[in-house]
Amino acid sequence: MVPRGAYEFLDTKETRAHLIEQYDNFLFDCDGVLWSGPTVLPGVVSFFRKLRERGKRILFVSNNASKSRRTLLERINAMGIDGREDEVFSSAYATAAYLKDVLRFPTDRKAYVVGMNGLEDELDANGIQYIGGTDEQDCQGLDGLDFSPLASKDALDPSVAAVVCGIDTKFSYRKLAKAFRYITRPGAEGEVRAGEQNGGCHFVCTNEDVTFPSSEGLFPGAGAVWKGIQVSSGRDPIVVGKPHQPMIDTIFARFAFDKSRTLMVGDRLDTDIAFGQRGGIDTLLVLTGISTLEHVHASDAAAVPTYVVNGLCDLDTALS
Amino acid sequence: MVPRGAYEFLDTKETRAHLIEQYDNFLFDCDGVLWSGPTVLPGVVSFFRKLRERGKRILFVSNNASKSRRTLLERINAMGIDGREDEVFSSAYATAAYLKDVLRFPTDRKAYVVGMNGLEDELDANGIQYIGGTDEQDCQGLDGLDFSPLASKDALDPSVAAVVCGIDTKFSYRKLAKAFRYITRPGAEGEVRAGEQNGGCHFVCTNEDVTFPSSEGLFPGAGAVWKGIQVSSGRDPIVVGKPHQPMIDTIFARFAFDKSRTLMVGDRLDTDIAFGQRGGIDTLLVLTGISTLEHVHASDAAAVPTYVVNGLCDLDTALS
């Protein structure tokens, strides 16, 4: 017998089929749910075909900010799961959308980017000006203890009104120091004022994952990149990605989904399931990734899902 | 009237002169005590001459790990305060000494350095092999999400048995990722075994200051550099420098000072004064730097000194 908490373990064909009937909109985490490393998980391709046949709305919700929606979509399609660009909701996309829709970032101000192409592409797509990022000079260190390149009157662009940070494999001390100076300069804590100098500076991070699961193993993630900016400046960032509120707020701001008919599907209690709960929607945990039933039963569980299945293959075989 | 806590404010010539009589060994923080930015503080040069005339032992105790003892000594001497190399106790020197004397780091193992010349020089002086640091390749970022240069069988040196981190103005994602991999590889948590592969990995940081006071203003410090290694690896470092125990343990291991005749002099409650207290010695706060009497009187004061004077000029004028 499967031990149970407050969640419902869907162990019959009927309960699984009923789950699909209950919801119109399905938000999916990708890694550990759709695929594991380079391999698509069993039943996934067939399950997505059946979801589409039933007219369900699908969103792919990823914390990976290194890639633009287009690049993530290429990966999804390469796995044989058909998708559209407007179905992909990455933390990079959500961050740009958050700046635009929620913070109403002035068009004449710039973001200082600590991050990669994917983040830059999404800022471009939302009409947000930026510097830093893949700029070759910013990817270089300083010459010993010569801080003069960062301390002169012209070293910082006065129109910068946000530091935006995601995973960055060209992270450098120079980027750390520039982000620190933008966030700590006089007036940086204040309101962002369009068209004026030195009027406030947002600090927005795509996600807080401290590790990044690459096909070649774990490496430091976005949370390891921006932590140094946080501790030196003494300023806590707004974190957009799962499990935080801004990304799910942005999803419901962009789509007129009925919350009672929307389900978040993921493999991690601390990110995916907590994320769905904060957004006020039902959640489904699959056991093909990080979290196990033991984690769900633990007294300090990060969150308890509404439902659990072994994997998407369970749902696939429940649908004719 | 000066408000008082548990400390004694030395406001007469007699109490000040008596202080000097009471102690044989004086440990001095530098920044905010001896100098402020490029300027030597009033009375300091004369005070040091008088201390030497009375045969007092002097140590300069600095958290600055970017410089070797020799470089710090040059700064001390340029200010007109005469000193000797064996009187300089920087966190870089203390870190190398800690590896050698306390951890008994095997001579056939290497340290992976996230840090600058000063740290490398002190490791050299203590006969500790190292890689990383100022190596040009390690100062470069990765090519996009291509982690293969760090994931191949030969990417990590199996003889590395410590990650040693200080301030590093050429800090890069590659260094962050290498440090992460050394600290998280199989067996890294275990004992360091000389002559064997994969036997344990120390994680030692020079100091935890999150900012670095340069002559051109504040920039991110050592604590901002190693924070990302800590959060991604989930491993807390041993921090050597003030206010932590290892540096003061190393001082008393190297010098046969009588603790009851030793005084720590500094301008910061949270580093210098807490440091002296942890070492079980008396402390003197000078008000020429960061901490003020208000900080001392605060209910959440990081530490309360044994004595307070306005500055070293007070002690200078008290000595004939």
C-alpha cells in the first residue's frame, strides 16, 4: 500500500482520466517531467498528442534563463513534443515581461545584464534597452587592484535603472562590481524615474536555483551568480522564477486562465509544487525527477501536491 | 559626559599611559586605525616610535588578502611607520600558515586558488602547491553552455585537496565552477589523504568581508566572491580572517605571547573587537574608522571593547 499524506495518489485508470477532464490548462516543468537529460521520458510524446486532441491549453514553464523561448522550443520540438513559441514560459521571458508589464520599466532607461543570450533576446523582444551581458569587455576581470575603470565619472551609465541577473557562464568580477555599483550608488534604492539621472535601480533575478543541471552534470546556477551581488550590496533581489510569485502572476496577467481549471505539473516540491500553490492552483507531482514520496511525507516537506502520479506515462495510458 | 557601557573610555593622560604599561604585545588593524584611505592618521608615526622605544612587540593584522606581507609592509613603511615583514599578519599569510600548521596540508597535494598574487605568494612561502589563481585560462568564462572543458576526465586535477579563496578581481564563472566541482566531487567531504586520489577537499577562505575599501570607494570583497561557491556546493568554508578564530589561533601558535599582556587595537566592533574577544585578549576601540560610540551602546552591538580612545593620537600625547 502506498503511504499517503494530504495528497491523492492516482493509482487507477479512472482517477487519472478524471484528472485530465477536470482541467483545461496544464503548466509543465520540463526537466524531470518531459525529459531526463537527453532522453524524453516514456509516454510523453503520446500524452501530449492526446492532450492536444482534447483541446487542452499547454504552457512549458522553465527556470532556465540561459535560453530564449525559441531555443527552448527547439529542444521541446526535437524531443517530438510539438509546441509553439507562445506556449513557452521561461524565467528569462518572464523576467522581461515582469520588467515591462509589472514594473513598467521606462523605455528610455537601460538594464544592466548579468546573463547570457537568452536573457538578452527576451529583453530585446520586450523592447527593453540593456548593456553588459555578452559584452566582451564586461566578461573580463580587472587589472589587479586597479578599480579606476569602474570608479571614474563615466564608468557607470546614468540611464541604468535595473540590474537583471540570470545564469552567466561569462560571469566576471567586473560584472559583479558593476552590478554592485549600480545597486549601491546614491539614489539607487529610490523610485525609478524616467528621463532623470540616478533615479532608482531595480534588482531582478530570473531564478534562485543554486545549481544548473547540464547534460554533463551539475554546475553553479543563477542563484550562485547573483548571491555575491546580494551580500555585497545588502539588497535582496526580486526573484521572478519558480517558486516565486512574479512568474505565476505574469502567467495569469498574460493569459485569461480560470485558476480552478489550471494544473501545475512538476517534479520538485520546493520549486514546481510550491510555485503552483503560491499561484492558488492545483498541483501534480511526477516521480520521474528530483522529489520522491519520502520527500512528500517528510515533516519539513517544502510543499504537498494535490495529486501524485508515477510519471506522465501513467496519464498517457489512462487516455484512450 | 561620555556615556559608558561595560567598556572604559580613556579620557585622561594617566589612564592612557597606564594602558601602554599594562601590555607587551599590540595587535593593530590598519585601515581606520593607522590610516584612512591614502592619509596616515594624526600621531600615528610618533606613537609607533614611542612604542618601539619602550620595547613593545607589534603585529599588523589585516584582512586584506590581495597583498602579500611584503606588499602590505611597503604600504606601512611608505606611511612612515617602520615595520618588519615578520610583524605583518595578513589573512593571506594566515591562510597559508593555517593550511600548513593547523591542517598539516600534504606537500604532494595542491590547493585550487580563487584569489590574487598576494595569496599565491604566501602559499609559495609556505611550500604549498597550487593551481588556478592568476592562471590566465581560469580567468576566462566558458563558451555559452558548453561545460565540456570542466566535465572531461582530465578537467580536474586529482591532487587538489583544498579550495582556497580570497578577493579576486579576475574572478570568473570558470573559477566558480571549478571550485564547485572540487568541493562536490565524490569523496570531497572526507579526510585529506596524502598520495591518494580524491581524498577530501578543504574549503578555506581568507576573510568574509563582503566589501573591499579601495581608495576609489567600496567594491565587492572576498565574502562576495566565495558566497556563490558556498551556496552552490552547500558547503560552509573555514574562514581564517577576523573576526574568526583561525587567524588568532595561528598568531598565538607562531608567537609565544602572554595573552594577559596582549591587546588588540581596531576600529570595527564586528571584526577587530570580536576577533580579540574570541582570542581571549583585551581590546581597544579607536573612533577614527567605522564603529562609533553609538554602535558600542547599541543593544545589538557585535562586541563591546575593553577600552575606547578617540584615536592613536590620544595615546601618543599621553607618552612623553
